[in-house]
Amino acid sequence: MKRKVILAGVNVNSNQQENFKSSMEELSNLAEACDLEVAGALTQNVKHIHKGYYMGPGKVEELRMLIEHEDSELVVFDDELSPSQIRNLEEELKCEVIDRTTLILNIFASRAKTREAQLQVEMARLKYLLPRLIGTREDLGRQGGGSGLKNRGAGETKLELDRRKIEEKISKLSTELEQLTLQRKTQRKQRNKKDVPVAALVGYTNAGKSTLMNAMLEKYGDKDEKLVFEKDMLFATLETAVRRLELENNRVFLLTDTVGFIHKLPHHLVRAFRSTLEEVTEADLLIHVLDASDPNHEQHKLLTEKVLHEIGVKGIPMIYAYNKVDLTDMESPSVSNSRVYLSAKKRQGLEELTNKISTEILNDYSQQTMLIPYTDGEIVSYFNNNADVISTEYDEKGTILHVICKNSDAEKYSQYVIQE
């Protein structure tokens, strides 16, 4: 049986009513993603957040009555609460109180599958918990006078021990994460040595990045390449997936799927997932996936670009993939400058997107004519597997290939290039 939850939020900007409404709707979706049943919601428009209760005391009393009426045992607030606000609210409401950050951390914890993702989520959770170590009146002892640990109350001693344990655990997690980060950097260096360009999918959570990834894999990926998990819910994917795609003309690139962003994404999570998000900072191209059917998609676009800027993304070309156009009146598939309108679910617009990707990151190619002696047949095989062979001819000196190949390959095998 699902736990009943009441949602609570405060809007301090009367000019941002639509944004506040969107934030509360998103909070409801987050609660459902955490397998909670939303029994009701209470909001308040104020000029300033109440320091002690977040909401005004009168509204807190109204919230208490709503909790009793709905027989709820949990309240989720739309903003990050201070330790004292949580304590005061729980005393007044007589039920568990959490904030948006805690809810998101819980979702991440339940979805993390790889060791790296689990470490990142646990690190963020502990850093969030550390300043919120508060004791109840029952388990806190009275603090004694004087100085030194032996004169302190049992409660304070317990808190200090808890803090020390958390700090030690954070230190251990940091060490293990650093090792995984080094491994990831080594993998990136190996990919760079192979001169394979990388395109990274970025965007708001549930915009359809994983669905687009799988659609591209079905069309251009190797049959042995594993599809990524996709589902119509917030934060369905936390792991960074890298897949190799090969177009009909033998041009190859890597496509990376990353964790989605969200309104009020906890800064601890952004910092914890920084090593994963470095895949984005070193990409050759960003494919910004937007849910065209969401009325707030332009706001989501700005928020995503803000987070990208915070993690150090600068000067990387970007294509905007307006997804889910099958749910709108927009024409699909279509292309307008850096925008591609498509439907990953319906497999519409994939070729248009691929053409844009080719233009941006697969332009380091040139057309060459090569005369390869029959004794060097392995080089002919190499170009057949790694280049777009336009035509093949044979004469007494060897094989004549007309190819579109990487400039690096043209330079490497320049002794075979002939001028026509």
C-alpha cells in the first residue's frame, strides 16, 4: 500500500505564478516516481519565507488539519528546508516532514544501478544529511557545564559521533569515486586516441533522451549493442551510457546518454555527478533534447543550459532535438537551422538528425583517389571497413579506390594517394 503524502509550497514571487504552478506539478510527479500517493496539496503566496516554519503559522495549522483529514503520514515541501524548519514543522504537524531535495535523493538512490552511480548518490545524501543531524528531546541529554568532552551531555556526544562517522564515510566514498573517475578519464583518452567523435545527449529529465538513444541504436548501432533503459517517468536513467553508431557510409561516432536535469536540482547531486557529467564537457557535439509537447519546454531549455554552464560546458556546438512532436501540431520531421523536429518513439526524424550530426562532427573527411598495390590488400580491406568507398577499379599496378575517408587516414596513407 502506498504512503499518502501532502504537498506544500510557498510562492514568494507573484510574477512567477506559472513557474510556481509548474514546480508544484513537478513535485507531484516526483512523489509519484517515489511510489507515493498524492492525497492533497497546500500552497501560499507570501513576500518572504517564514524563518521558523517556512509557511506562515496560520497556514501550518491549515496544513495540520489537511493532514488529519487525509490521514497522511508524510508532507513534502517544494523547497529545501533548514534543520530547524524541519524540527519545528514535525513538532506542529505530528508527522514526518521532508523537502524536495530529500525526495530527489530518494529517487536517485532507488534508481542507481552501477557502483559509480550508487557512490555518487550516497555522497550527495551524506553531504545533505551532515548539517541536518538533529536530535529529539527524548534522545538528547542535557549539556553539562565546563569544558571538555567528559562534561558534555549524552545527546551532544551522540551527535558528534554521528558527524564523525558521516565525515569518515564521505572521505572513503570520495577516495573510491576518485579511482572510478580516473578509470573514466582513461577510457576517454583511449576513445580520443581512436579519433572517434562524441555526441552527447543532454536535456531535462523525461524529455526522451533514452528513447532517442535506443531509436538511433536500432537504426545505426551494432546488433550486439545493449539498449538503454527507457520509461515515461522522471529520472528513469542515471547511468551514463556510451554506444558506438556507424552510418551507411562507414562514418562512426559515439553517442552518450546522460542523467537528466530538473528544476531545483540539488547542488550536492550536481557536484556528486560531476565526474559523470565530464562526458558532456569533453563531447564534440551536444544534442539538447526537448519535450516539444511540454508547455514549459523553453523554460526547461534555459535551465538545462544554466546547469551545463555551471559544470563548465563552453564552446561546444549544439543541436536542438525537439522530441515528441507527434503529440503536438508541429510538422515532423523537419529541420530549421540548428533545430530538428522529431519523434523518437515513432522513429520519425532520425535521418534528419543524423544529417545534422554528420554536418557538425563528421566533417573531417575528404574525397581521395588511391592506388594500392595488390601486395597491400589489407589496406583495401581497411578502407572498405572504415571509409565510404565510392568506386573500385583494377589495373596492372593495383587497386584504385575512390573514397571519402577521414583526413587522418588520408594523411596516414598519403603514399597511396594519386592526383587525377
